[in-house]
Amino acid sequence: MGIFSRRQTATAEPATAAGQDRPAARSATGTATLDPALRALTGHWTIDRPHSRIGFSVRHAMVTTVRGAFTDYDSRLYFDGARPSESRAEIVIRVAGVDTGVEQRDAHLVGKDFFDARRYPEMTFRSTSTTHEGAESFRMTGELTIRDTTRPVELQLDYLGSVVDPFGYERAGFDGTTTIDRRDWGLVYNQRLEAGGSMVSEKVRLQFDISAIRAS
């Protein structure tokens, strides 16, 4: 799910003349290319929940930002280090696991005004395409389903590197972000402020801080 860029090593990259691109980042035609070492990352992976965060942030009362996370989810990831377009991801989130640090607010979010978790217990993301945009950056397009409404979204992904941890697990990490309008998925509840504006912003920023481990 976007983990297709360079493997981290202790070897420094060769110096280049001023104004020249590094050869691993750009070809002679100006098209971004992939480091051949990324072939080693090809395979099936899963998100390590204790070391990852699928979160969101939204403006509240026009003056501050409320942050939360989804703590209960399953994932299936396939990375192709040679052909990023063949990579794919699926994440199934159980919305009852939402956590903003305030029990009353969490109860409101899982109720009928927002996720209506009793009728729609899961939200899902399934990728449809992945594009290498250059260097460590990728774009993954997919379908996000909330309350039985499915709409396309695009994630901007930045690869962070890969490593074998002290327990022998091969890990790869990335950051992903996108901003959605919750009204597109039927989450229309709001309260208007006397001075203008709304109590809860319609724009929601989704954030993926992911440590993935290779599946056995």
C-alpha cells in the first residue's frame, strides 16, 4: 500500500553535480524510476496495529481541531516493488472502535447522527490503482465505503523505509493522507454557530501512520 520506494541502507548515495537528479530518482527522459532493490519488498503484508495509527482530524467550533483514531480493523496488503501499479490494499474498520479520548463524544460518533454503528458496523477502503509519482511518493486511488455509500478517494503516500526488527520481523513504513467531505457519505449532522459557520467541519482529514510487517 505505497511501500515501493528505496530500502533504507547504511550506504550513502553517490554525490551528484549541482542541478543534476540522482539516477535512481529520475531517468534520462525525466520519468521517475524505481530503485531495483525494491523488488525485495514484493509480497503480502499486514498492518501491525500496536505500532500503527489510522486517524482523523476535524475542526470543531471553527477554532480548534479534534483528533481521533480507529483502533479495531483488519488489513490485507500486497506490494509489488517492481510494478507499483500491481500493488493493492484492503482495510476493514469496525467503527465501534473509534477513540477520541472522550467517551461521550465517541458514543455520539457511533450513534445515528454519524456512523450508526448498529446498522453499519464497518467502513472499508479498497484500492483500485497505485501510481509512482517520483522518489518516495505514491498515489493510491481506491473506494471508501461508509454507511453503505461508496465513493472514490485518493491517498498521498510517502514511503519511510524498511528494516528487520530485533524479533526478526521485516517491517516497512509509510505515511498516508487524504481529505474528504463527510457529507458525501451521508454524515450530514451539524449545528450552526450564531456567529456563522458550523460546530463540526464537513472536511475531515484522514491520516495513516503505518508500520506493515511481511505476512508469513
